[in-house]
Amino acid sequence: MNKEDLVREVAKVVATKKEAEAVVDSVFGAITKALKEGDRVNLAGFGTFTVVDKPSRKGRNPKTGEEIDIAAKKVPKFNPGKGLKDVVK
């Protein structure tokens, strides 16, 4: 399922496809904004979105084998909730 498929599914519940797209964009925007601010997004029964700090580390250039420094960064992480895990079994 991609974003367009999701919009079509939401459009079955709301009046128009344009409204459905606005709803989907709004939900994604709210989750993105919360994660950008360092907040945790917990959707009961679905899962939790968090931001995790990855420390800097040493790596290797696969072409040359040269050792390189990989900078520290923040990455989004999703942990599925029990309800989602039970449905996917």
C-alpha cells in the first residue's frame, strides 16, 4: 500500500478524495512535527514512533576498504503495538 492507496481507503469514509488527501497529509504532518520536536507519538493498539540517537562510529568504504568516520545522527523508529502484532501474526 502506498500513500495514494491510503488516500483511496480514507476517501471511502469521508466525502471526497481531496478531503481524504488532506486528512492523510495532516496525520503524516502531525507525526513528523512531533518527531522533529523530539516527542514520542503513541497510537494505542497500533504502535509508537520515536526518535533514536545513533552514535558516531567507524565504517569502511566498500570500494577502497578505507576506514571512514560515520557521523552521529537521529533516526525515526517504529515499534508496533500489541494490537498490530496480533493482527499480522
